[in-house]
Amino acid sequence: MKRWIYLAHRWLGIALCWLMALWFVSGVVMMYVGYPKLTPGERLRALPALVEDCCPVPPERVFALAGPDARIQSLRLTSIGERPVYVATLPGQRYLTVDAGSGEALASVDAAQALRSAALFAPGRTLAYEGVLAEDAWTHSKALAGHRPLHRLADDAGWLYYVSSASGEVVRDVSPVERSWGWVGAWLHWIYPLRGGSIDFAWSDLVIYSSLAGSLLALFGILIGLWRWRRAAYANGRHTPYRSAMLRWHHYLGLVGGLFVLTWVLSGLFSMNPWRMFDSGALALRQSPLLARELAGLSPAVALHRFGDAGQRSVELLWQPLAGQLYAVAYDAQGRQRLIGWRADGSVSSGHPLPLLTEAGRAMLPDARLVDELLQTEYDWHYFARAEHTMGGHLERPLPVLRLRFDDPAGTWLYLDPASGRVVQRLDAHRRVQRVLFAFLHSWDWRFLLQNRPLWDVLLIAASLLGLLLSASGAVIGWRRLRRRW
């Protein structure tokens, strides 16, 4: 058995050490420059304020255009190219955009429309239209599936903008820094050179099985390192039998950093949810549908007037059903929220009362029993925010948040935002395990470290440097062996 472990470690190292070295280098880059995304904050900051007379067309018009059998999942009043529009999300990642001034549906998005849309995000800069594409290096994301093909534009400051052909909205922006460092960061780290081509269908399997092989390489290396280490010195006077300086240092580095390399590569494998091992089969939440008849109440003009009187300079309205009632949530350019009940006597408030929010949470899982509720005023092990450039940086994690725990087979926890009534996070037992096996082990998302930077930076960079040296030395050793064989 030992012989097979030695052979497996040797040839896996020859095949994978160079890739693992790239993973460590690109991982450090991703600590500071992530894969491009359009965060909610960026999107809201680009939108102009909605004025009271902006939208003479009532929101019921959207339902009329969608058809009698359409099931609208969400409805927003926002702006595209300085024009107020309603944007409805339909099942299957489909979108319907209706001009709030004329009532006409957006039939198609051409170059001129894309330029108007992107102009909001590039004030004072010159835009150039670069054509239509299905996917490129910066748009490998399932979240964009319903928006393809995408219109790509660039400005004279080096930014890229991607406009949805379905809704007409800007759905991604790429800064010059992200474009420069992304090639040696996320693009390499996630093996994106294999995306978008003839072997795109196999990309996920290639990442999964290369990570699995890398984990075995690290595990076998740890075993061999322990077997070859002696408390009593060898004949050469050292505790390691290797005469070559490169082999000795590879042995020492493996003893010190082998466990980190194993957990880091293995946690990268878990990020892919291999073989759907973290899928619990939990039932979908029972959400209240958005119905046309519920919109017969306040007009958007009256709602915007009341929000303005309350000091809210709204850039977007979101209609949100909750516990059998309809609300409009207003966002300003800084992401602050106020809400109003969509009734003739609706008043502006800063959030939902907790009993109503609890009732809404119960209705989402009617067959489960609520066993615990807690108003969280600070982040914890499972609910925390990350910087915008990180993988989860685009996910909103407001505070305070109401956490509801249920006794369903999946062990569901729901996190509801009192300010809007939205579910901002759902965890089940499987996802809580994945949180530990991926986020904690891979990016060290430990609250103590995240709150005590640069301690997090120093420790993670030092461990990554150790992994890089171990991988690079293995690559050199493998190259020398191959050269001897040739």
C-alpha cells in the first residue's frame, strides 16, 4: 500500500503542482480584487431620483401586457436611461420592461438603447458600443442566464458595461482594476480559460476532479512526510532522508503546511457542491403571489409624495406582498429603505412589526413548526457580511434581522429583513455544514479574524505563501524527474 501512495503522490504532483501553485497566487489576488459583479449598492447609486409625476401609467399595465396567466414574481419601478420604467420578473428568468410614461413594453434592446442604459453608470464619460455577445471572460455567471445575449459597452476610463437584452438594464460592470487583476485572480483561480469554448460542458467536472485529485495529493504528501520523518537522525545527520536541498525543503514545508494545503484544496472542492452533496431537497418557500387587484390603491405618484414628505429621496420602488398585505419598499441612492402599505391610508414606516414578520415566516413553511425566533442585532457564525468584491459581497446582509428556526426535516433557518420583509438568507442543515467546510476553511470567514484586520490578511497571505512554496517546490521536483526520464 505504501508503494502505491508514494507513486500516486509522485505522479499527482507532476500533474497538479503547477495548477495548485496558480491557485495560491490567484487566491491572494482574489482577497482584494474579486470577480466582477454589479452590487446592489452600485446599481442604486447610479439611478436618478424618481419624481412624483414620473409615471402616469399605473402598475396594473404590466399585468395587462404580461397576460392573464402570467405569474409576476417581483415588480419594480426604476429607471433605464433616465426614463422611469416598470421591470417585472417572470418565471424562468424572464423579464418584462414597461415604460412608465407611455405604457409601451420594451420590445427589443438595440445599440442605442444599450448606450442610454449604460450612460447612467458612466456620467461625463464617452461610451463606445462593442457589440452583442453570449458570454465573455467577465460574464461567466448563471445569474446572467436570463439576460443573454448581452450588449457590451466600454467608456473612455476603461470600464466595461453589460446591458441585458431582456430587461434593458445594466446587469454587470467591470472596473479597470478588475479587468487588469482579474486575469491573474478569479479567471485563473476558477480555471475560466476552459469556459465558453468547446469543452465548456465539462468545466464543472474538470474543476471538481482536479480539486479531488489535489486533495489526495496533499493527503498522501502528509502521510509520506510523517513516515519519512525521524526523531533520531538518519545517517546524513538530519531528520529527513533526502540529500537534495529541494527535496529536503519540500519535506519540511509539507510537514509545516501540508494540513493547510489539504483543507484549502478540499474546501475549494466543496465550493462546487460536488455531486450535489449539500442539496437537502428542502421544499420551496411558499411566497405570496403578486396580484394585479392588489395594486388598486395608492398611485406611484402619491406613494413617492409620501416618501418625500418622510425625507426619503427614492430612486426605486419594489412592490412586496407580505402576510396577505401589499407594501411598497422605497430605496434611496445609499440603499436606505422605507416602506408604505399599499392602501389609500397607507403611512410611511421604517419597517415591519416583528409579529407580522413572524406570521409571514410561518406562512412560508406552513407544514413546519416554528421552534425559535431571534432578532439579531449583530453578525454571527452563519450570518455575516463580506466586502463587495468577495464572492458573497453582492448579498445583502442587513441588521437587525429576524431569524426563524423551524423543525422541518431540512432544519430550515430563515432570516427576514424587518425593513423590507424580504428573506435575505435561507439556511438548512446541509448549507450550514457547507458554510464550515467551504467559507471557513477556504477563506477563513471567522468573525474574529474579519473584525481584526489586518490579522486576517497576514495569516491568510502567510498560509498561502507556504502553500505556494510547497506547490512550486513540488513542481520543480516533478520537472527534474521527468527530465531525467526523458
